[in-house]
Amino acid sequence: MTKLSVNINKIATIRNARGGNVPNVCQVALDCEQFGADGITVHPRPDERHIRFSDVWELRSKISTEFNIEGYPTKEFINLVKLVKPQQVTLVPDPPEAITSNSGWNTVKNLEFLKEVVTDFHSVGIRVSIFVDTQLENIEYAAKTGTDRIELYTEPYASNYLINKELAVSPFVEAAKLAKSLGMGLNAGHDLSLENLAYLHLMIPWLDEVSIGHALISDALYYGLEDTIKRYKNQLV
């Protein structure tokens, strides 16, 4: 079964816009779990413009499903993750000033660096996923790092879905097949929505996990959080 991990960064963005603790990030995470989410994803950035480091600590003590922390592996990020010890860390190549993750790793160029980081996280028992595009060489070199999983960067699929969904999904299917043949688990995320998620899952039914934030929280404005999570879960059956 493909798991749904809800990225709650946008909840923190709304909270931070006014200060205080409304909406309550931890309570929303607990509600997501109660409503059927299989995990919670956060992406703390150095400027703490949405998820704060203190949020990460508070969430770790309360979450009962899978906790996934994603981010660029700076020394500060690595230290935080190793102390918090989530079930999974997802390594993304975005610089601190990036609005959102918008590319996968060049695993060829960054092979030795990623090897060191993966080994470091494995030493404390944390599963590692590396954010990559569909270039097959990047997937081959991701396997050389020793990572447990890769996460496919699905923005190109989402952008082209309405134009030609078969053509849009084709490179992702090939990438997924290669990852499977190399013994890596498979996650996916970025711009997945109620519009395009079911087809991606139909074509790649062995996905381990999808991480969805922006579209899901936006849909919740109309459908409510509980109904929205159910709608997303229904896309994965």
C-alpha cells in the first residue's frame, strides 16, 4: 500500500503570518493522523519561515505515525535530524533561499558528499531518501550512495499531465522501474494533487509513499481537512 505523508509546512506558514499559535501546528499534525494520514512531513529551513526547529522537537514527541524530515543537509540540519531521530530523512538539494524544492540532486557530482551523509544517518538508524529527477544516471548513482529510497521530483509530471498524461508519466515509470531493479524503495512528491495522483499511482503501483502539502492544504480550504485526506487516500487504492 502506498502511504500518504502530509507535509504541514503551509500550516506553519499561516501560523507565522500572525504570530501566536493559530493554527496549532502540532494539533493539525495529530488531526491529520486521526483522519487517516500515514505520516507527517516537515521541511525546516534555516530562516524558520514556516516550520521552526522547535516544531520539529514538539512533533517528534507527539506523532504516532511516520515522521519524515526533509531538507538540505547542512551541519545544523544533520545535527537536528540525528538528535530527533525521525523514521525517515529526505535529502533535498535546495539552497536556504529557495521558495520550495525545485530540482533533484545531481548524484554524479555529489556522490561522495551524499555517501557521507547517508552513512551518517544510517549510523543512528534513520532511513534515508534522496530527492532525484528522472535522469537514469542520477538514479544509478543514488543507489551508489547506499540510500534506502529515492523520492521522485514530480513537478514535471504535474505540469504536463493535462497536456498528455501518458507522455508525462513515461519517464517516471522508467525511473521507477530502474529504482526497483536497483533495490531502492520509492517515494514521490511535489505538485501532486487530486487531479493527477491516481494516474501516477496506477502507473507506478509500487510507490512506497507520496508526500503532499501545498495542494492538500489548499483543497482542505474547500473540503475540510478530514474529507481532503480521505480523498487523497482514495487516490492510492
